[in-house]
Amino acid sequence: MTSSGTTEIQQIIGTALASKTFAHCNRVEDNVSAVITVERDMRFLPYTVEAVFSQTVLPASIIIADCSGQTTQGRQLTFDVTPIGEGALTEYPQSVPINIEIVPVSRAHSFGDAVTKAIRNSSTNPARTALWLLHDDSRPADDQCLEHLLEAWAYTPTAAILGAKQMDWDATRLYNVGAYAAHHAVRSLVVDGEPDQEQYDGRSDVFTVSLAGAFIPPQTLQDAHGIDPWFTTYREGDDLCRRLCLGGKRVVVVPQARIAHRRSRFEGVRTQDGRPLTTMDAVDPSLHVLSSQQKYWFTDLRIWLWPFAWLGVLCASLFFAVRALFRKRPYRACCHLLMPWLAIIGIPGACTARRHITRQTKVPASALQPVSANHAQLRQWKTRMVAFDNQRNASTLSPLVVQHLRTRAIRRWTIALVAAALSFVMIVALYWPIFRAAWSDASLFSNTLLPTGATFSQLVDAATTPWVFGLGTGVPAPPMPWLLVLMVCSLFTGGHVAAALSLILFLAAPVMVMSFWALAGVVTRSDIVRTLSSLLWFGLALALGLFAQANLVMLTVFMVLPAAFALTFKAVGMYRTEQPVNARASVQCAALSALLFMVAVCAEPQLLLALIVIFMAFLLFVRRSRVMLVLIPFPAAFAVAPTLINAIRYADLGLWRQLFGDMMMPDATSLGRSSAPSAQEVVMRAFGLPSSPLAAGQSWSAIAGVILIAMFMVLAFIAVLTLVRPSIFRPSRILWTVIVCGVLLSITSASVVVGVTTSGVATGSVLPGMALVGCGVLTAVAMMAGPSIPVFKEIADGKSAHSAGATAVKTVISLIMVLAMAVMGYAGVDRAQTAGIGLSSQGLPMVAQDYLSDSSDRRVLALAARTMTSVEYAVMHTSRGDLIDASAAYRVREAFGEQPTADEDRIAQLSANLLANADEDALQELSSMGFGGLYVARTGGAPISGEATEQLVSNITSSGEAKSVVDNDEGTYFRLASLGDATHGVDTAWQQRTQSSAWRIAWLWCLGIIVALYIVVAIPRRRNGMEDNA
């Protein structure tokens, strides 16, 4: 409302009246009232009001049902019209008053409800006045719409309701021309959106018509007991017409009367409460549309059939939900799953509606055959719909364009595959001895990576059970999320877990190159820049020592993180494309991105903290398709749910620190001590350099380290320049949010204690944060090189598509990337020569492995005497001290001085007793705890260690309770229990309670269902010619 008290509706009416002379008016119908409903979205009301005023036959009364809340009390306006009459002018025209009533309507549940309340509060008597119903977004398409309706009513006076032809807002394409009954539903038999060629103008009697533009004669609403708003705007017209037909009344469509209907709410450009939306922000109305269809279907059945119908709806909802997921419509799938439960909620309204139908039914169903669609008509209609959709969605491209896109795709894929192959060859060359023996029974290991001898079933148990099997006789702790990734990788090696470690190591290089190729393609289409940036990402992994240390969790991050960001950009339609291809938002890309982020967070849970902030930046800077971003975090959150819940539940004990741990063994030398480092120290630590590289000596390694840091700073400076380019404002801000979050994450992680080593405390890894920094910097550098989109011209004109300045910038940046790639490659090769990576084929003797494989509750105690007064122990349930027994939560508890469990404390005491003397009671107690054997490892090294080992072996042998089964250079295995005793083993009561916990089962089911649903959405669909695939 304006300061003068004039509402927006009054202003619209006043503007329309000021522009009209009404010289076109032939007559005014005294017994006709037009009812126009209005909501807060009044974008289309001026066109509708002007179209009504342009009619050759005007209604004597126009009622504006104001549902917007602007009108607090009714208002009346009156203007005079001088109709010229029809035919020859025989007398002087008389002016006729036309009354406009603006009636406030509150809490209207539907269009029909608004009409009913407006008529009730107006001076119109529906028993004597015919009604012409209009939405604010449904305007008469020509100036004879009402005249055609009146003419049809004159020829068919028995018609209870007359509907108009429904067309799009431009009045060129059809929506429906009435509808027919079909299997407890209504079908228009019109292909939505097909051109209007008057092909349906022969229709007359139908089963239902739309209330938008409908003409309702007097007494119709009273005879039908009004419009039922329970069916909502989408189906209340169908319900009214159904009751009229069952009551023996006629429903007639008038094809000559055309209504241009915007269908604002149906097409998502208007919210349920009437607020306007743009096309880019359109919402999906599936929930209300499907609910109204279901209401109509249930009320068309007899009540005693409803229980059986509900069971059918329950089963059908699953089928339709899966189908919607395959069609990349996850919200519609959720709506389908809600339908059975909405049916239960709607039982009272359905019973009332069914009683109205039963009370008004006067004719049998057989009498409705003329207004019903048969199987042949429905089959033909569906065939035409499929053909029209294929024709409308297919993009017609010229042969030259198709050839151009095909050539570009072949060139892109060839270059990308060559770059990936080069990286793979380099890794194989650096680690050829490991590659050659990697597919044997040996397991990959390094200074920070434990080997594994676990079977696939043991890996599954460790990945899905909040229990650490190899600590004492078992310790409750959340499983390490990365084990889920290892479990999936093991499927590709036939369940061979040790081979899966080698698979990750050697496939990481080509996969990370292809991953960053996708991310670089979001910001540039230059093949050179994409190739160099992808190889530079691989060089960064080399320089950080990820391959040299066999840091599989960080290699996992490097493989999936760039692709996850690339798909996020594609999910919101923010990416570069080849000409003439258009960028578009994609829910399929959102699902793929969610799955990849889940893998990254499983590898390094601390990434979740940074990704929360990064997604907030996406929501801030992305203009459209923000709903796509909402889908992404769920799989990652569910995958690490046990770790998150444990960290929050025991945060007061410091267990929140486990979020900064991972599968790798903490090393105080490589990870640093607890402190608050500067950004420079973080970078130095990440590249494995001392704080002052040159102070350590003038070696080539030190000089290369300085050059490496310098090149990284140069790349960061180029990335800063993206902030001053207005053309890339939004993506540059998003990338710098990634960079800043990475720096802060690295600094925070380097200050958080996650474990203790013999050298002191160890802090979290700075590498996850550096991965974010590197990802953001390299992408910004590629973006600074320019889009470099190959301009397609059907007729070559000999002119360059790019300016000389843009070419020069791209050349300079490419040269800098080549230099940086060479420096990082050298640093990576240098670190590879000094790394402790290798393959381990050692383990328990075969007889001990056979003993362990017979039952999951059997354990062997492995001992290693370091000195005459110290002995180390490990509880073995696999052939090696195993990777799957790593636990970040346990390391944090150990670092903060939490007392070991009673079993651990007792095992340590008994091991010390065996080193000190021949303790027969110690062996008996170990056997009673469930240990079936002892394995004394010969570690080699210092002579004192060998003497201590021999003393330990001698003490165990002389006790008489242990029988030596295997004795070789690697160690001695003693059997404590009879191999025939199938019941011998550790107490697993607590473990079994954990495995059968309702929380664990619920977590696994939720995780499995969510991942399965996202995989269904992520399955690629057939592409058309206007989509970009690289």
C-alpha cells in the first residue's frame, strides 16, 4: 500500500482503465461476474486485468479476491461503459455501470477456496449470477473469450460448467482442451506444449475442465455443494467436474475460448504462500502435485478398497522413487516415498470427499463412456508424448558443429590420457622393484604405513565395527573411515587386501592427473594449460613425499579432491564449455561430487571442517541451483558418523583431536611437535624441509628446496591476481576461500596433538590443508591463463580468435608452470631415493596363520625384546601387525595419559615376567586370556637385542608350558593351546554386543541406502548434442 492508502491492486486497475476507451465493447452481461484471485505475486495481474477489460462482452461485475493481505477491508470501484451493440446502430447507446469489488480473502487454501470466500463476502448472488473464474496469471488470450463462452452456454443451456482451451502465456502452445476419465484419474490426451493447430477444436463434452477461465452458470456451485479445497488448486476442478458428471450434469469445453495460462505455481515460479520467484530460482512443486493426484485417485475408489490400494501405493512409491532417481530428480523421489504416509494423514479429508461423491452420484459408470479414454487412446497419447519430448529435448546441430565437437573431444581425451600415462610410467620407473613384486603375497609398507595381512572379511569387520581387534583383547573405538575406501578398492583385487594397497599407490598418479584435468577444465578450455596444471598437481604430490612415504590416505585425497570440486562447479552450472555447448546445472554432477567428497573425508576427516566453510562460500557466491549444494554433504557426514559422534560425545576428554588423525602412523619427525607454527613453517613442514634449508648445507637438495618454495610463492602470487579481474569475480572468491581454509586447517592441525612416539608428541598432518591450498592455487593459476575457448566458425575468416595479450599471458603462465613442474619433479625424485617404502613378506609362520584362520576370536601374542629390560608386544589376529588395527581415537587417549585397559596392563606385565625369568604362571595366564601361541621375533640390529631375544626364547622354552613349533631366522613360534581345542580364544562378549548394536546396524543401513541412492542418481544418462562431457 502506498502512502496515500492506494493498494497495488487499485493502481493496476487504475492504469488499465486509463488506457482503455471501451469502444470495442458490444454489450455488458448483467448476470455475469468475473472473479480474479490475486496473491502477493502480482507480476501477471496487469495483463489479466487488461485482457478482461478488452473483452467485446464485459461482465457487469468484476470481483478481485485479494489473498495478498494488502486489502484490509472491501473496496468498490465503478466505471461506466457505453456498449455500441452488435450489428447496425438503431438507437443512441446508453452507458452501463460496471462494478469492481476488491474483497479481502484470508487463509485461502486453494483457488476454489479463495473464490468461495470472495463470493461470500461480496454482493454477488451465485444462485442468480454466472461466474467467470480467472487466476491472476490466466488471461483471456483474445478479446472474444467470454463471448465464445456465452455463445456456447446459449447453445448448451444444460451445461453445468464450461471450460476454455488452456494455452501457454504466449497463447501458441497447448496445455489441455478438457480431460477424460481414465482408470481413476483424468487424462487430457493433449501433449503438454504441442503447438496449437486447432486439432482439438472439435471437442465438446468432456469429463473435466480447468477452473482457470471456466464459466460456471448459476446454481451450479450450490447444486454441487461447492468446491472442495482439500484437493488443492491442482485437483479441485477435477473433483468438481467429477461430481457434476456423476450427478448427470454436462461438462463442456469451448475450444474457441482460449486462456493464456502462466501456471506460476505449477512451473515453480511462485511459492506456496504466493511469493514470486525467478525462473532460475524456480522450486519443484512435485510434492503438492503428486499429493493432489493421489487424493483424487483414492477418493475415486470405494472406501473398503482403500487398505488394499494403500499397500499398492506403498509398493509403487518405491518403484517410482527409484525411477525418479534414475531420471536425476531426487526431490521427486522423496516426494514419492512420502505419498503412502500422506495418504494416511489425509484419511479424514478423503472420507468427507468420498461421502460428497457418493451422495451426488446418480448415473452408473457405464454412462460415462463418452467422456472416458480407452486403452488405445491412452497408448497413442503416451507414444505421442514420448515422441514430442524426444523432439523437444534433442538439439539439432549442423554437421560442421558435430564434427568440431567430436574433433575437440578426441583431442582432449588423447592429451589427457597421454598425460596420465606419463605420470604412471614415472611412478613405475621410480618404484620398479615394488611394482614388480607388488602382486605377490607381500604387503606394501613404509615408515608411517603398517603392512597388512588381513583377509577381506577381517577388513570388513574392522571398517564397519566400532572395535579395534588388535589392541589387547579388543578395545571399543570408532572404526577408521578410510578402511571403507580400502574395502571398496579390495573388491577390484578380488578381496586381496595387500594387493589393494599397491593398486592405490600405482593408480594414484594417473587418476590424480585425470582428476585435476577435470577441475582445470572448469576454468579454462586450453589443452596446454589443462595438461600442465594436471601434471603440476602430480608434481606437487611427488614433492610432498606422498609416494615416497606411501601415504595412501593423502594419495586418496589427491585423487578425488579436484574431481569433487570440478563436479561441484558443474552441479551449479559454473564452468567453461566448448562452443556452441551451453553450461547447465546438473544433479547428476552433485551426486558424483558428494560421493567423491565422501571418499576425501573418509581419508582425512579434518577436511570436513574446512569443507563446511567452503560450501558456505559456494552458497554465498553461486547465483542459482543452490539446492544442488545441499545434496553434497550427506554421504560424507554419514560415512564418518561414528568418528564424529565419538569426538563430540567425549570432547571434554580431548577426543575431538581424533578428527585430525588418520590411518598413517604418527611420526614426531615428519609431523612436528605441538606448537602454533606460522604459514611459512607449515609450508616447509609439508615439503619435508627444515625451517632454514640453506643453513643445513649447500647440497643440491637444499638449493632445490629453496627453489621449490620460491616457485610455489610465484604460483600463489599469480593466484592473487585473479582477485582483481572482474570477469572471474565469483569463482576467484570461491577458490580463495578454499586456499584460506586450507592454510587455516594446516596451522590448526599442526597445533593439535594426535599421538605420542618415542621422539615425543606428534601433531596432526598439515598435508590435508596443503592439498586444499594446492588445489585452489593451481586452479586459480589455470583460470588466470584465460578461458581459451576455441571459437567455432563455420566459415573461416583468417582472423585469430584470441587477442595477442591473452596469448602472451597464457604463454608466460605456461612457462612458469613448466618450470615449477620440473622443480617439483626433482624434489619428488630426491625424496623417493631416501624413502623407507618397501614390500614386506614377513609374518607369522604358516602354522600360526592356520590357527588364527580357524576362528575369529583366536589371538597370538608377538614379542620383541629390545634390551635386557624392555620388551614390546603386539596382539596378532592376522599374519602381520596390521594396518586395519590403527585407531586415531586410541592414539589420542594414549597421548593424554589415559590408563590402558586391564587386559593391556596385564599383558604388558606378563611379557616383562617372561623376559625376566621362566614364569610358568605367566604362560598359563596368557593361555587363560585366550592366546593360543607366542611368537618371538628376531629383530636383528644391536647385539644386545639379540641377547635379549635369546634370553626370552630360553625362558619360554624352559617353562614347560609352551611347545616350540617353528624356529627360524625370523623368529620362534610357541604353541600354548591344543590346536584341536575349537573353543579356545579371547572373550568376545563385549565385541559381539558392539557388533550387534542397534546403533551400528542403523548406521550401516543408513550409509548403505544413502550411498546406493546417490549412485543411482550419479549413473550417467544418455547425453544430447548440447552437453559437454569434459
